[in-house]
Amino acid sequence: MKNPFEKQLKEHDEKVWEEILDGIFYALRLLKEGTSVEDVSKTTSIPIKTIQKLKEALFS
């Protein structure tokens, strides 16, 4: 039996992923501009540990 909400769920998932990636790309831009890990975390609401990992990936 096919889920009648499958299309809506897929569209919702795509929007969620788009928002997540937009936040990550914005955080990377801020890090590249020299913004501190703490300030990037405050601005994006992404946890500090995650921002630190992004910074390590960007600059290592």
C-alpha cells in the first residue's frame, strides 16, 4: 500500500536538508571571514562542537 503522504514527506525532507545545508554553508563563510567559533555558533544556532569540526575541516 502506497503512503498517500509520501510526496509531501519527500518535499518536506528536501526543504529540511536545504535549510540545514544553507546554515552549514553560512557558517563556513563566517569562519572563512575570520568570525570566531563562538560567534558563528551564536549566529547560526549550530553547536560549538559542530562549528569546531567545520573549522577543522575548512582549515586543515
